[in-house]
Amino acid sequence: MKEERPKPTEDSKYIQQHLANERTFLAWIRTSIAIIGIAFLMINLHEKSTSNALSTAIVQLIGALAVVISICTIVFSTISYVMKTKQINEQTFRPSRPLIWFLASLLLLITGLFLPRVSIGVRGGLAR
């Protein structure tokens, strides 16, 4: 008796691309988990220190925003994964350059806003 081989599926034609798509999706999930972890760590460390009400409110706001950003990251990465899977199978995939430019610009803006405050804090005596 001859064993019948299963017929290749549509996904198996582009297995390398699908595996890369899955790795990217998992990287976004790890990133969102890290963002939530850092937010909880920041809130817990701040609660253990002596602080005023304003700094507590700011830390809690930043922590809440980090959780919202993390949830949005999970949602958007899932949508992107599903869309890219379909595009790979239909051979209509196009890279998302506008999204890359937007994220890079946003990262530079955030870095530009917080870097001066960090360097002032280090020079002002926090590093002692």
C-alpha cells in the first residue's frame, strides 16, 4: 500500500514568509509584555519611595498610559499579522513604510522630550 501524501496548502507555498510573519508578531507581543512589566515596576518602585501627591499622580498616569499602549500594541500587531498572512498568500504584500516612518518619528520625539530631563537629573545629583 502506498501512503498518500497530504496536498500542499496555500500557506505551505510561502512557509518562510509565514514564519517570518509569526516571529514579527511574537516580537510585538514580547514588546507589549515588557511595556506592561516596566509600567508595573515603575509604579511599585514609586509607591515604596517617599513622594508627593503630584509625582504619584504623574507616575500612575504614565503607568496607565503604558498599559493602554501595550494593549493597543497587541491589538494592532494581531490585525497586522492577519492582514499580512492574507497578503502573503495572495502575493499582494507591500511593506508598511508609512508606519515605520511614523513609529521612528514618534520614538525620536519621545527621546527628545525625555533625554534632557534625564541628563539634568543625573547632573543634578541623582547619580551620586
